[in-house]
Amino acid sequence: MSAPLPIFNVVASVNLAYRTHAHLLGGILSYVQTHTPWTLNLIVGRRDEQKRFDPAQIDGLILHAHVPDWLCGVDLKRVPTILIEPAAATLDFPCGLVRCDNAPIAATAARHLLSKQCETYAFVHSAGQSWSDVRGRLFAEAVRAGGGRFLWRTSDRARLPSLIADSPKPLGVFAATDILARATLDACRVAGCRVPDDVLILGVDNDVTLCELSRPTISSIPLTSRDAGYRVAELLDRAMRREIALGRMPDIPYTGDTVVERLSTSRSFAYDLLVRRCRELLESEFSSPIRVADLATRFRVSRRTLETHFRAVTGTTIAEEVCRLWIERAKHLLSTTSDSLEKIAAACGFYNASHLSTTFIRHVGIRPSAFRNQR
């Protein structure tokens, strides 16, 4: 009979206000539930949390940025520890480090916004955060290398409306996080600038609740932090079993190299008057049945010419654009009203509730009712 697995006592202190930390924690829990009988003590900032621990009873630590005062007395040279985005450049105890690789994130943001052919570009960063400084610097370098005109970066929210108002349009703004992307969206309203007609906004983290409930919805770069969380738990488990020396724990990176595109970056400013007029018409009459042949007749071009120009500028077909507009409108009504699916289907251009449900599942991945329940 094999010996029973040891029950390790682990303390994890994370900040769930950050979507990245929530995803990291999800990865950690996934490993714990399937591989090891840990006793996991979570410190996430809730009221009345237990923060008194017997140092002799702690087998492992997962901490955000630094070692909190309530862990004084713990021998960090003995207890396996992993720090998430450590604030200190040098540490006086061996530990594993979780760091964000900003290069792919910045390159992805620059590539996405440059493809929209904005006139100018800018970055909104998180004050006092070194990772945000790096992300902004790399983004500016990538924009300039791609032939774009980078104007400014700021962490001053009070100045944000005036900076946006004074910048040549169209302006592409990359925000360090989805929270800052939402702040940029609010600043655009104050500045009297329309998103995405005047300003495009791209965030990071893909906080689905925040991005989907914003108006317009916010495009974002999802991070691989959940996978990183799984590797954090796996590494800590090996260290507590003494399968790996404390001074040899490798860094665990996470990053992002894709974009979940929503309305905030849905417009392209590539010069094509025909396509611009076509999109304006689609957006003003999206809930009415519109045939491509009728659009071609209205603009006095052939159907093939219209479709070829539209795909070249937008990367999608007219039919796909109409479907996207229908779905975005349906999302808005599902999130903000209690209307029946039949009523929402009629308001968005779908034939009926069944057509809405089938199309919604194909493009969003869940049923309209499930999407509504996420509110």
C-alpha cells in the first residue's frame, strides 16, 4: 500500500480586484483539486479574514508583490515561496517569481491598432507600476516601428479628457488594463469624442463582465494567467515535497498575444469612402433586412466591387458585419432589459427567437439566457 499524500498547509494572498489574480487563483485551485490535498488559506482582502498563522505550521506561500507584516516570524529561507509580480528588484530569500511578459502584449496591441490605420496613438498606464511602464514603452516602440505616430502616455485621469480632445483623430488608445480602458471610455464621453468613430480603445485582461457591460463594449487582450496559476501550484507542490531546491525554482511567465475584438475597436479607418458609407448605412439600419444587391444598387457599384472593397478594408463580409451588429444589439438588450427573446429577436433583425438563439450560440458560445444570467 502506498503512503498517503502529505497534507500541506499553504497560505495564498492575492488581490481579486485584479482579473489577472482571479485567473491565477483559478489555475491554482484547478491543480489543488486534481493533484494534492492541500489546506489552502486564501487571503483576498475580505472582512474578518484569518491572518494569524503559526509559522511552524506553514508549508508554502503564494504572495502578491511582497511579504506582508502579518507573516512576520516565518522563515522564508525554509518555507517555499512564490511571489506574483514582486516589487523588489532583489530579494534576500530564495523564491519562485511570477512575471508578466509584456513584449507579446505590446506587440499584439500595436499590430491590432495599426491595422485600423489611426492618425495617432496613445497609452494610458497604471501609475507607479513598473510592468505598466514597460508595457507602455514597448507599445510606443512597436507603433513607431510600424510607421505610426505615437503621441502621449499618461496615468493622470484628470487630464485624460483634454488629451483625448486635443489629439488628432482618429486616435488609437491602448490601456494597460480593462479598468483603465473603461476610464478612457468615460474620458471620451467627457471630451465629446465618439468610440469607435473618433477613438479606438483596447484594454488588457479580458474582464468579460467589465468589457461586455460597457457601452460600447471594450476590446481586450486575454492573458495566459490561468495556465500560469496551474504551473505556480505545480511548482510549489514540487518545492514542498523537496523535489526541487528552493533556490532553483524557475520564473513563471504569463502573457497575451490575441485580441477579443468588441465594438471599441470595430472600425477601420483605411481610406475607402465606399466602405465607410456602407458601414454607416448598416449601423443606422442594422435591424432591417438589407440585401447586398440593394446596397450595391444604392451606391451605384456592382455587388462584386462592393463586397471586394468591404472585405479588403474590414477583413469581413457584409453579411458577417450585419450579423455582428445584430448580436451586439442583442447583448445590449439582454443585459439591460427583461424583454422576451421574441421581442429582442424582432428588435435586432432576427427572424424569431430560435434564429436568435442559434446564431448567438454559434458566435458567443452560450445561450442568450445564460448570457443574461451573467449580469
